[in-house]
Amino acid sequence: MTETAPIAGKPAAAEPRNTFTGTIKLRLRTPARQRNLELGLLLVAFAINLGSIILVQFGALGGETHSDAITYTGLLCALVLVVHVALRIVAPDADPFLLPIASVLNGLGIAMIYRIHLNDGATGWASAGVRQMAWTALAIVIALAVIVLIRNHRVLQRYRYIAMFTGIVLLLLPMLPGIGQTINGARLWINIFGFSFQPGELAKIALAIFFAGYLVEARDSLSMVGKKFLGMRFPRARDLGPILVIWAAAMAVLIFQRDLGTSLLYFGLFLVMIYVATGRASWVILGLGLFVGGALVASQTLGYVQGRFNAWLDPFNPAHYDAIGGSYQLVQGMFGLAHGELIGTGLGQGRPYLTPLADSDYIIASLGEELGLAGLFVIFGLYLLFVARGMRIGFAGQDDFGRLLAVGLSFVIALQVFIVVGGVTRLIPLTGLTTPFLAAGGSSLVANWIIVALLLRLSDTVRTGPHLVVGP
């Protein structure tokens, strides 16, 4: 700051006033700098997304281009710019990295889905690429509504039990006769007026809100009492109720909805949030023991789970190709990844469509074939940065609810990516989870964009003072 000489007959301005003025200038400059950084990153993301669509057409069509796909991609970019403008107005302190990362991941997913179905001859809503673009537009609009309508994340804590009830209803909907739908052996979808939707994707958000609100209330009894064993304090039997209820719900999803990945996602979310709330590793040990035990029992008694384990342990055995949860898809995906080598075949020049469900369960293998190991490392780096920013948002705040919610939402993305990539690369048994932002599926896109919106809102409202801003 510039110092000025005192006016004759008047004392010099007091130091506290000068300090206060400097602070105000800091607060006025920092949000604008963050939003300008976000705008620059968005322009790079838009260039990558438009370039991907053009390269896909050049590679798959021999140099031809279709203007409709380029136009639709440009409209999606414009919609993201609307979200950016809204952030400048209603959330100027929001994290500048989340929106560009989500945009570029979503754009790469659209380009690959469009590429896989480019030669199908389908047009309009029958085209998988057009459907993914339409779902993306809807998801971005819903995210914009969340940012505008929820001005303070602490409001969500009041509705934690409503969130719990909503999450349970969403989990049970696929079991209802008439609307429940079984696809690829898993009963996770509902069909209403010809549209399929996976309510469990929204259930994970509702459950994250409930877990955060519940653990803020109950963390004292969950963290301060119990007996020590091997240097760790284990909870009392009476305090095991919550983890047993969540474990039972996870096992119910595994048994009745036949989905190992979703049950692991819900249970893993609760374990991480209870560990962050209490700081006790004993909860994680107990939880992992319960889940591993339940999964092992299921692998011996349920044909679906047993098939997944057999395909994982011995994928090249022809006897497992066509069995329940067979390994044909896994083997084809591994061959596709091997075909991509280090730098890939190039967008539009591979054969990812040879793998079943290449646009959903195996989109990582499809991207690995055409972008190579180097391209996958870039994608994984984007996920890592997204999760790191989400965790930073959580630990930057001082209210416990916001901290738990940000950590929970970030961990949902991290665990989904780990489960999907681990299954595709045969690190763990294959599950039916979708890759966030990349895989085909409207319900997944809507849920993940809502997570982006909530993290953006959290990053704007968790600041504790004029000098602390969640930013670079």
C-alpha cells in the first residue's frame, strides 16, 4: 500500500484502517482471479472437446466431418459457459478447477461414445452419441439449478433424515414390480414411459448428505468410548448399530439387485466418512472385515458373484467365457488395451466396438486403445486432481458437516474410478459401475454433475474469513 503524508492540523490515518482497506482489496481481487483462471481452463477444455469430435470423424470416416455433432458439442460448451457466468454472480469464491475438469472428461466420453456408434447408421435420439449429449445438457442444467438454489450447504444438514428416506426409496425402486428392470443380470434400473434410469446413482448423493449429518451428531459416542485392543480403541457393541445397518443394506444390494460394485460403493462411502468423523482406524478394520466376509460367503453361494470371481481368477479359460458374469468381455478389453500400447491407435482408428459394452462398462478400455497408456494417464491425472480439489475443499472449512460432505462426495468419485479401472485391468473382480463423466448413461451423468455443483457450492461457502479462499 502507498503511504500518504498527514494533512496539516490532522493526525495521520490509524494503521488499523489502512490494514482493513488492504484486506478488502484482497477479497475483491481474489474471486475475479479465480474465475478468470476457470475461464482460461474452460477454453482449453472446449478446444479439447471440439478437437476430439473432429479427430474422431477424420479417423473413422476418412477425412469427412458431420457438422451436427460439432454443433451439438459447441452448444454444450456454451451451456458450460452459462454455468461459469452463474458462478461469477452467485459463487465467486468457488474452486476454479472442478468445472473445467468435469467438462473435459465429459467431452472425451461423448467423443468416444460417438465414435463407437458412428457407423451404426442411427440418427437423432436413436444415436447413442446424441443421447449422451442430450443427457449432458440436462445434467448441466440441473447442476446450474443446484448452484443457484442452494446458497449455503449448511441448509442440507437440516434435511438429513429426509435425505436418508430418499436414499432408501431410491435403492428400493428397482425392486418394485412394473417399473423395475433387469439389464445384464443386475436389477438396478427403473423404466418409466420408455426411459431407463438408475436411481442408485442419486441415492449415493442422498446417503452422503445423511451420513454427514448423522455423523456430526453421533461422532462423540462413536469416537470416544470403547475398549482398547492391540493399540486401537474399538467401539462398544451398542455403537455397532449404524455400521451393521449399512452393511446389511450393502449385502441386500448384492443379493437382491445382484450388483457387487454398488454395494461396495455404498459401504465404502460410509466407512470413509465414519473414519473422517471419528479418526478411529478400528471402524475401517471392522467394516472391511464385515464386507470381505460377506463377499466371500456370497462368492460361494450366489452364482452371479461366483461367476465374477471365476472370471477374475481365470479369465482365459474358455469355460468361463459364456458363464454368468463370464470373462469374454474382460479378455476383449485387455486385448484392446494391449492394442493401444503407449500412444494409442489414434481417435477413430481403433476397433473398440469389438468389446461388449465398450461405451459404458468398458469405455476405459476403448479410450486406452485409441489414446494409449499416455492418454489414460492424463485421464487418471484429471480424476486425481478432481478428487484432490474436493478433499481440499472439505479440509479448508471449519464446519464438520461441510467437511464430511465434501470428503464423502469426493471419495464417491475416487472409489468409482478405482472399482471400474481395477475391474477392467483385472486388479479386482469386474463390477457394473460406470466411469464418472465418461461412460454412457444419463443417470450417472446427472448424479456426477450434481456432485460437481455441490462441491462448487461447498468451496464457495466453507471459507472462514477474508484471507482464506479455496483456490490455487
